[in-house]
Amino acid sequence: MKKFTFGFIAFMTLTSCMNESNLDIQGHRGCRGLMPENTIEGFLKACELGVNTLEMDVVVSIDGQVVVSHEPFFNHEITTSPFEIPITEANEKEFNIYQMTTPTVQKFDVGSKVHPRFPNQIKLKTYKPILSEVVNAVKNAGYKPHYNIEIKRTVEGDGVFHPDALSFTKLVVENVINLGIAEVTTIQSFDHDCLNYTKMFAKDLKTVMLVEDENTLSWHLDKLDHQPFGYSPDFHLVDSFLVKSCHDKNIKIIPWTVNEVKDIKKMKNLGVDGIISDYPDRVIAEVRK
């Protein structure tokens, strides 16, 4: 694995937004609106801004490493290939991380290319880290955030882009426990099986149900064999009834991905427990108001 070299990092007292407002401010993929997504640099920037929680996604390499990446392949929007064949929307899935060793994965540059939807990102040459690299980099920089880790599993992807749900979940949970972050980590997923297996492997590890469909809260909860710590829907699905329904069941509601100030204000006024944003600086600014 590549080593991440730090310059001098001044130790500072971090602003605790949680203590000020009880709102869990989560940096989506680090802080995707400001820095390359799911990178060490992005996570450190999010910590510097003062987020409570680092939100990230994980996949698996062929040598069994938990790689921090939104897709199990190299997305054409963010990747510069080290090989002669350029990565395009048509061929991106051929660059399958589950079929690569970690050293090969980390040859790809995922920070230099201008993102078509986030043109103001700071650009720099960087790579997809493994989970332990992120945790160690954050710890060495003096930060103590919480972690919200998404297991990116689909039934169709089993054995193609990732291990089966049981093996995938076991690997992630083992990494979280071995890294000593279980007490400050939630495991989130759109996949009900992965959440159920999380509780099977570590009953005290908190789970979060990710939702992007219009099925009801009860429908999703019926798919689980436990009550999750949190419910995390697309923010367009959130209204006062859903907030109350979650709170009545003592479930935290943490919508994603809330980027515009008007939507941040709306979610805050509805009484959600957390906000996941590509621009956590905007959420922090609203909280400080």
C-alpha cells in the first residue's frame, strides 16, 4: 500500500457541532464538493472543517483488502488510468477493483480529473486508500471523528464485483473491530442482508438502513431482524411524518445527500438527527447561525 506523507499538521481544538446543536454533520465521501471523494485528503479536510462523522463507501480488492470507493470499479468521471486504455462510461466496469490487487488499484489517479458535477473541487493526484490507511491518517492528524461506513453490495454483484453478503460483511466488521473504531462506527447499507449479518457478527455495532425507494419505514424494518440505530433516506423522501415515525421508534433519521442551503435549512427545521452532505461546510455554517 502507498504511504501517505504528512506535512506539519497544527493541533487545534476542533469545533464540536454535535455539542452545539445535537445535529450529526456527516461529510459525504469526505467532502466531495470540495475535495476528491473517498480520499485521505478529503477526509482530513472534512475533519478540519469540523464534521462529526466521516461518511464513506467500501469495496473489496482481489487480495482481500477493504478499499474505500463508491463503486467497485473505476468511475470514468473521476479516474485517470495508468494504462494506455482510457476509462470511459462505456468501459468503466471493466476496471473491476474486485479483480485487482491493492497495489494495482492504487496506481489509478482519482484526484486530478475535473469532476463534471463538482468543478470547484481542489484537484490533486491521489489514490483510493484502504480503510486502515484512512483511520490511521485521521488518527495521526489528531482527529477523533465517528465513521459511517457503507457496504456497497448488490445481489447481482456477488462473486463479480464483490464477495457474497456474508463474506463481505464479515470482512468489513473484522476490519472495524481490529482498527479499534467499533464504538464510533455505524455500518450502513441499502442491503438488508448486510445489516442483519453485521448484527450477527457484532451485536453491539450500530447499523443504519439506507433508503432510496418509496417503500415505507415499516416495510424496511420488517426486512431486518433488529432495530437499526438509524434510518437514512434520500432527503427528498423526508417529511415531518417520517421524522416523527422514526423518533417514535427511537431511530435516528439522517438524510442524504443534502447540498443546497435551502434544503439544509428544511431538513434542520424538520428536526432530523443528522445531515450527510458533499458540502459539510454549508451545514456547519447553518448550525452556527
